[in-house]
Amino acid sequence: MVVTKDTIIGDVLDFNIETAKFFFDLGMHCLGCPASRGESIGEAAEVHGQDADELVKKINEFLAG
């Protein structure tokens, strides 16, 4: 899986639940909420005042490793 800012958070978590730590590290603690699972990484990063590009990079590096 290759993650982009448009990738839905729930899809990332379903692919590899261990990616949750990257969201938690940025203060995105509501991953179990149906609304947050349906958001894109870009949308969630914007709401939380985070850099979506950096988050995508970290997740992709983790998934590639």
C-alpha cells in the first residue's frame, strides 16, 4: 500500500493497525470514531494543525520497511 494525503485513515489502519502510532503521536486519538476513520489523512492533519506530507512520509517509510 502506498499512502497519500487523500488516503482514508480507516483504509490505512485496516491495512496495518500498527500505523495507529503515527496518528497517536500527532494527537489524533479518536481513531475508533466512525467519523475519523472516514477522513483522509490530509483532512485529519489540517484539523489537527499537522503537516500531512510529513505524516504520509513516515507512514510510507514504515510500510516499506
